[in-house]
Amino acid sequence: MALLVATAISAAVTLPIDNIRTRMIQLHKQAERNRINFSTISQVISKALDVETHPLSLWAGYYTFFPQLFIYAYLTVGITNAFSESWKRKEGLLEWQI
């Protein structure tokens, strides 16, 4: 349950940053083909709000980003726990010490 809450919060915080970064990379990659080019992060945010006309436009893709981030976090925690528990058992620690 704690991992779900942590994933929901981290997805809500990092998704706008990822969307801004992606927009800046894509627009500068093909600058001659794009009508909207940005030079600052504030321009990205203002144009996203102007063009897409929704205050939550920077959170587009949350429902696909959340499961991806949850799987990554679950595997990271699981693999780290498996290795550390294995190393502690090899050192001869008792069950209550692990």
C-alpha cells in the first residue's frame, strides 16, 4: 500500500517535468518543421496551457505513466530486498536480525 501511495505521489510530481522535457527535446530536434518553438521552460508551460486549453495538460499520460513507474519501483524494491536478505543470510544473521 505504501508503494502505491509513493508511486502515485511521485508520478504526479515528476510527470509534468517529464512532459516539459519531452516537449523541449522534440521541438528542438526538428526546429525547422515546428510552428511552436520554445527557449525557456516558462514558454513551454504557457504554450501548453494556451494551445491545449486545459489546466491539467502537463499531466497528460498519467494513467500510463503510473503503472510503468509502479512496476519499476516494485522491481527495484523487490530485487534490492532479495539481494540484501541473501547477503545477510550468508553472513549468518538470525531471522530477527534481517
